[in-house]
Amino acid sequence: MKQNDEKEPNVWLTAMKLVIGAVVIITGVGFALWMAAQGPVNSPAQDQAQQEVWKQSPKPPTDSSSWGISKDSPVRR
């Protein structure tokens, strides 16, 4: 009987490995998201490119909330 116990892994050991693995993965993802949130919201290169596009555009820049089809009605008049 002792040989069967040695060949078969303990259930609590397998459960503990799964719990530790889940904690490591969740902590890693949380840390990565926290690090991403600490970065700058806008980069200087992005600001410079945006200003160049505004200078080259024939139309003056409009409010960013008015672009796209989000305000278009699906019903034709």
C-alpha cells in the first residue's frame, strides 16, 4: 500500500501549486497594468506629430467629440 501513496501525487500539493500559480499570474498582470498606468499620458513625439497634422490640414481642428459616426442617426430623414 505504501507504494501506491508514493506514486500518486498528493491532492493538497497539486491544489497548492495551482493556487500559487494563479497568485503569481494575477500579481504579474496587476503589476504590469500598474506599470503601464504610471507612464506618461502623452508623449512629446505624439504632441509634435499632432501639431504638424493640424498645421498641414486645410480645415481647422474641431472638437474631438464631434468626429466619427457616433452622432449620426441610423434613420434617414
